[in-house]
Amino acid sequence: MRVVELIEKQRFSVIGKSGEGLSSESSNWILPLWQEANNNFFEISDLAKLDVDGNIVGIWGAMSDVSGNFERWRDGGKYLAGCEVTDDAIPPDGWTKWTLPAFKYVVTKCTQESYQDTLKNMLSDYLPINNYQIVGAIQEFYNPKDSGGELYLYVPIEKI
């Protein structure tokens, strides 16, 4: 496993398609959220946060516990498939906005194929070896500039 870096990310907002379900069945209910978000992205494209070059800052698979406190999933969880937006953006009908709290994250890159192994290695090896504790829900970041299907797991280790 390759840890990319430690990142402090201030609170940020995401507008997307949300769902809730059992952790054990997440592969069944998360994919349709992405399909709906991607198929209707034009409805929120003008709200997307852009970098200085006019590119979308980020696509997020944001996660929270079922109570919405951005704690780790237990038997179930919530997921938001969406795009980073400015904090004052107002979601259109049928879309949901979350504002995620500030955290320091350990960030590692993976693919859909290596996701489970990467996550397992992070939780069982990297975090304990480095005396880190997971303090919230893990977030998935998709960099729009990546074309190979890679994603980054943002594992929160400290509230800031």
C-alpha cells in the first residue's frame, strides 16, 4: 500500500445524489446513486467548485453514519455521490447537499479493484503502525484530472 500524504482539509460542501443502506449491501445501492448523479450532472454543473484553470475541483463519494454526524459506518451508512461546490450553493430539487467538517486525513490512492485490499491494509496495518486512530467516516475522492479510474481514500485521523 502506498500512502499518498497527510492532508488537512477544511470543511467543504458536496451536492449529489444520496442514499442509505446496509454496509454489507453497499455495492448494490451505491452504484445507482453514481448512475443517477452522472446522468443528471448537467443539473448541478454550474454549481461545481472550479480551480484557477476552470476545472472541477473534485468529485466525492461522501460517507456518513446514518445519523448524519460523519462518524464511521456500522451496520449501515449514508452515501452522497456528488461534486464539490461552494458552501453557499443551493441544491436543486432532487439533489442533496452535505457540508463535511474539517479533518486531517491520511490519503491513499487505489482503484475499484484494489479498494477493499487498500482499505483493509490502511485500517489493519498503516494506522496502527503509525499510532493513528480513525475518527470519522472515510471519504472517496475522484480527481477529475485522473482518467484511469483511480480514486483516493480519505481516512480521517484528527478533527480540526
